[in-house]
Amino acid sequence: MLQEVVVIHHDITELKEAEETMRRLNEILEERVATRTAELRASEENLRAALDAERQINLLKTSFVGIVSHEFRTPLGIISTATELLSRYDGKLTPLQRSQYTGSIMGAVKRMTGMMEHILLLAWIDSGNVALALSPLDLTTWLPKTLAEIKGSCPSQDYCLNHLPADSRPLENRVETCPIVHDYHLEIDSSDTLRHALMDEALLHHIFGNLFSNACKYSPPGSRIDISLRHQAPHVILSIRNQGPGIPEDEQAHLFDGFYRGSNVGNQPGTGLGLAITHRCIELLGGAITLQSSATDGTTFTVTLPLSP
């Protein structure tokens, strides 16, 4: 018969509270460790990005100094030589010789001015202060007109060392022509949509002008340059194909970097800024550019732009 019961009671409330407190502290500690780890990882990535950016800036500076100093040396030499000849032998020079030397000076100055304009334009675009000036544009009439204007002004003359006056008439009355001649084929889609595009004409002029000038510059004399414009809703597609030496495949990814020039450009002068400017202008218009290139088929640049950015 049960006569007594011994009950032993342990109050574990404090123990449970202590365990709960410890669990919360561990969670807080784990969260802080995770947060700090993420911050350190982000700092490491930011530091790596900053180092990469600094490395790129240093490379750009080196490229800028090297290319610009090289490209300025030739026109400055032309100016110096022509000026010296005019100064020493002015009385003995024929009108044709005097006009040729003067034209050489003007051509060299124009070449340097063109290079500086490219550099300033790229800096302006990269500053982020460019505001689009959109306006209605009939691309079916704009492209032929612009092509005629560029052809008339000789797209290669800024870098053409042989672009000299052909006669002794005053400079303001003389029509200069480029000794490099190409066959041009222009094909424009009949779509009526192309007549009602909304574009920034200045940026579009840079895009087409640079691509067309490059096609002339790097194509053999007498070769054909194919230009096409078509509508592919909701975009307009502009393509320019030349029959030049092609661009090495391992260099194509760098082609739109500032001051980058292909290894096979030979003695052709240039700063490597034209395609960089073209790429930036296309990005501002919300478009894209691709290229296909081979040693046998030349190079085709294809620009895709929204009809209404």
C-alpha cells in the first residue's frame, strides 16, 4: 500500500530562457558574420573593379599618348617642311608649287583638327551629358543625300597623304578630289515606315559617316562598297560591307575600344576612335552593332536602331 509520494520538482524556466537567449545570440552572430562576409566580398569586388578600371585608364593614357603623338608627327612634319620651303624659296616657286605647299599645310592642319574633334567628341559622349535631339527623318532621302555629301568631301582626305591640290587656282575656287575611287552600291527598302523615323540626325551622321569612311579607307581602290537600309519592325537595319583585308577574329571584341587599332591596318593613319565614337552613338540611340569579317569576304558592319528611340 502506497503510503507516501516523494515529488522532486526542477524549475527549468531559467534554463529554457537561457537556451533561447543563446539561440537568438547565435542567430544574430551568424547574421552579422554573413553580412560582414558579404561586405568584404563586395569590397573585394569593388577593389578589383577599381584596379581594373585604373588599369584600363592607364592603358588608354598610354594609347592616347602613343597614337596621338604618332599621328600628329606626320602632319606637323608636313607643315614644317612646306613652311620652310615657302619661306626660303618663295620668289623662285611657280604658282603651282606655291599652291601645292599651301594646300599641304591646310590638309595637315585639317587632319590634326579632325583628330582633335574625334577626341573631344568621344570625351563629350562619355561625360554623360548628351541629350538626344530627336526629330522626324525620312531615311529614304536622307541616306542618299548624306552619301553624296560624304563622297563629295572625300571621306578619306583627313588621312590621305596624297590629297594635294591638282592645279594652281586659288584655294577657295578649287575643287579637290580624292585619288582613291570606289564603286558604291546603295539599296534601300521600299517600306514606307522608313520615311517616318524619329532620329537624332547628328548622331546618325556620325554613325554612317564613320562606317562609310572606314569602308573607303580600308578597301582597295576600285573595290565595291555595298550599303543597304531596310525595315525590320520595330527597327531599321543599316549595313555597310567592304572588300578590305578583314579583321582578325581575336581582335574583333576590342574593335570598339577607344584608341584600339587592328594589327593589319598597315601604314593607314588613324587614331582608333572612329568605331569607338560609332559604338557610343549607337548606344545612345538604343541600338546595337555587329560585324562579320573574313580575309576573303571583307567586313560587314550591321547597325540595328529603333525607329523611335
